[in-house]
Amino acid sequence: MRGVMILAGVWVLTISATLGLPAQGGGREDRVVQLMEEYTHAPGPTGDEGAVRELVVRDLRSAGAEISIDGMGSVIGVVRGASDRPRIMVDAHMDELGLMVQYIRPDGFIAFKTLGYPDPWLIDKRWVILTNKGPVNALTGARDVHVWPVEERARGVPRDEIVLDVGATSKEEAQQLGIRPGDFIAPISPFTVMAHQRYAAKAWDDRVGLLVMIEALRKLKARGARPPNSIYFVATTQEENIMRGAHVAVETVKPDLGIALEPGIAGDVPGVSPDRAQERLGGGPAIFLFDSSMIPNRKLVEFFLRVAGDQQIPLQTEVLSGGYGEDGSEIQRYGTGRPAILLTVPTRYTHAHTSVIDRHDFDGAVDLLAEILTRLDAGTVEEISRF
């Protein structure tokens, strides 16, 4: 995995030099920005989250959590409070959308299967195949537009015509590179500091949730006070594969209440009406009032709104139209049912090769989560849970 990380860094440096841009600076002196760059560059397609797991274990442990790893590869970091109960499960997933090698064609091109539900415009994207011999650079390609029949140009490239090009001229050459069916494939997209403290990168779904979780734990540690609960910081695997990691993790944690962390769906781009999504970049973090996998506990919603108001943290709300699944639904269904909610950082272009977040929203999510966790004592959780 170390070779993959070096490859990503070299690729970013090459792009920066080509464009005449500085490879460092522009916000990278900020410790959090450095973490953002490190986490988003790490490859972690669904089912192969090892490089991300190493980072999460390092940072949860350095912030004082006791670490264990379950049978699905999810990381469980525990901070024990004054008593074992209530148990608060804070959840974010490590995996990102990716691909898997399906088979190698005789001409050396690679047929692939998608992992999760990536943006359908897969053509002309850069990828890295994670082979047992090391990383192999690849590009998704198809017929050149100049040779399309005129009547086909409007429909776009059919999925079954898109292949991965690794530069090989035969199946044997591709095999010599170490490529085999079942190899995982991660996107390549350099972390980029944009104007107004906005950051473009791959895998904000859900590296942004992991980083909110880690930074909130750091804030709690800096306060020095023991929390009134036991907090389980859980980094799950295979969320993009019908939340399999969370399904297993809740059986280990046995939570009394859950907070899932995810990228939200920013509706502040042309063509998106408020009927579809209401969040906007720069407006603060958000809580979902509805998504296709979960309707949150209403008392927990009111609790979040009240704490955000007390702390003067802008908090947006989202009633989402369209498909959206997240680990909070697995927490909610645990046992006889548990209060659960989804806290998000508004994000543009989720499930695309590159997405964009706003630093103000990220910091607000960290501050709100840290404050929420200090207030979820036994009495509060019992009242939230009572119907």
C-alpha cells in the first residue's frame, strides 16, 4: 500500500509542475488540510480498505481510544466514560466507490465491475489497480468520438463498451504486470485547495466523516474531562455494499444511540431544485430529516437543533429526494430499535470522481459533534429513547 501512496503523491507533484502551481502551500500548512490530503489520497475501494484502516487506527489511538478490529475489518475505537452506559456509536465508513477487475481481454484491455454506484460517466477517468505486485496505472476508455456514428453521439458511451487501458498490448502483458481477476481498483484524483477554503478530492464519501470523527475526538481529549458515556468511534467497511460493515459492527458495540457521519448532498449547483436537496456549501453542517434508508428519531433531531442553537453553530436540515443509504439505518434497526441520526458535511458531486466540501461546514460538524457527545448522559439518552 505504501507504493500506492507514493504514486499518488508523485502524480500530484507532476500535475502541479505541469500547471505551474506550487505543490505545497495554499492551505496545506494547516494540520487538518494535511490530514484531508492524506486520507483522500489513500486507496480504499469497497472490500479493500486496508490503507485507510492504517490511518484510522493511527489517529484514533493517538487520540486515546482503545482499538479493536472486527471480523469485517471495521475499526472500533472506544473512549470509556464514567460508566459503560450509555454507549454512543459514532459511525463513518472507510470504503469508497471503486472497481474490480472482471477479466483480461485477449487484446490487453481490462473488463471491470463497479463497486457501489459510481457516476455513470466513467470514461476518461484515471485509476490505480491494486495488484499483488504493486500499483498499476489505468485509464477508462472507449471508442473515440470521431468514429461514432452520428446517431449514437447523443446517447453517450454504453457501460459495456468502457474498458480499462493499462498500456498492455495483450493478455499476457497485462498478467505480467500482476493484474488478476478480483483485483481492486481505486480512483486517482489529486487533493486540490480551491478558493474560499473549499477542497476538491476523491473519496469525500466518506473520508469527510472519518475526519469529523477523529477531529471531534481530539477536541474531547483536549478538554480533559471524562465523558458521561462510553463512546465507540467506529470506522466501517463495505458501506457501499449495502452497509455490511455496520451490520456486523453494531453487534459488537451494542449501542444505545447512534450518530452516522456522511457527506451531504449539496443542492447549490445549477439544475438542482429545493425539491431534490436543500443543503448548500458554506451554510454549516446538516442533519437529514429523511433519506431512503432512515427517518431519524424525532427527539434526537430536536436535541441536535437545540445544542446547535446553544453553541451558535449554523445547522442545515435535509429532506432528500432520491436514493441514499447510510450506516445509521443499521444502528436504528439494532435490537429492539435505537435512536439514530445522520450528521453531514454538505458536498458537491458525491459519487463522482472528484467532490467538493467547504471548510466552514467541516469545522461546524466537528464542533457540534464534540458538544453533542459531552451532553449525551444516561438521563438524556433515556429521554430521547422514550416514546
